[in-house]
Amino acid sequence: MELESYRNFLAIIEAGSFTGAAECVHVAQPALSKQLKTLENFFGAKLIITTRGSRQLILTEAGRILYQKAKYICSLEDLARNEIDNIIGGAVGTLRISAANSRSSLFISTSLKDFCQLYPKVTYEIYEGGIAEQAQQLLNGITELGILSVPITHEDSFEVLFQRREELSAVFHKEAVWLDNTTSDITLKELSEMPLSVSAGCCDLLKNVARKMPYLHKYSALVPPAILHCNGLTKKPPLP
């Protein structure tokens, strides 16, 4: 079946009459009626009911099904045409990115800068958030690409394009009362005696480590002041 027949069928339904559809698609009414009859013969079912003395068109159950499927079929052709046009004329459109709060500025100044030079017709929408919010944005189709600072949960639901190992550092004020200034190193056991302020993503990493090391058990419970769990705002941990 030709796509033109599906498109004209959609036009009849959406215009609400053969007259309106004929004006919209610039096809004579007799031709539209013939195409509709061809569709009905092809599928072996009545698609539209017209009543005498009324211009109202009534979709049959078969017509309702074909209406939904025809929209999908035509949208696939439109999508294919757009993608092919993009290949011929260069990529265009909007790329929506979900970026971790700690990654967005670095990503914009490094990777995105070079990408903009390669694809000048592409525009961008960047959404900042924690790991849970990023996962929901990707799953719900709000964004197409995620720049994460920690491993994502339910990896089976995502395609990981690139990842690398990184170090997790503890940063303190140089005059912090919890530090021993006689050494430049700090152990995890010593870290367990200090109040911490961590991001939402690092919180999960610390909890995973805490489950494996008995002396970090209080971090697995996330009870202040052992740990301060911050989202977006930086809070100064209380003095012991």
C-alpha cells in the first residue's frame, strides 16, 4: 500500500470531512474517496461511516486501529527522511544532556567546545542533577546522553559508551581540627572518625565501601554527624 493513501486517510480523519481533506492535501474529493475504498478493500473492513444529512465522519473500530498505525507508519518515513537529510546536510537539532553537578562546567569547557565546532547546527540543553535524577531523565526520554560522576544503577537499562577509573579524594581545610598535621596521609579508619559532607553520588560509593569494612559501619547507616548528605548546597559540618 502506498504511503500517500495512508497520509490522505489521516487527512480525512483529522480534517473531519472529505472537503477539508481535499483542500489540505490538494487532492480532488473523488480521488480521496477512491483511495479510501482501496484501503477498505485491502484490509477487508469498513473504516469510516458517513451518515446522510450529516457531514460528520465516524471511525469504525478497524478505522481507529488503522488511524493509529498509519500515524506510526508515516512518522517512520518522516524520521528516516530527517535523518537522511541530516547526514547529507550535516547534523542538526537539539541534543539534551543530563550532567552531574560536578561535571557540567568541565564538560562544557572541554568536550562540548570541540563538539560544537564539528556540528555547528546542533543546539544543546543541559540538565544538572544527582545520579537518581539523571537516571530518571534518561529513562523517561527527557535527555539522550548522560555525563555521570558515579556508576549508574540498573546498568542493563543503559548503554555505557565510555567510562574510566578515577580517584575519590577527601578535601579538608588546612587548619581542620580533625587532621594530624604531622602526616600527609589519612586512612579510611581515621576518616571514619570525622564528619563528612558528600555529594549524592559519592554517598553511594562510600556506603558500598562501608559495607566491606567493619570500622566504617556508621557510614552505611548515614546518621549525622557521622556523615552529612548534601544535594546541591554545601553545608559546613558541625564541630565535634
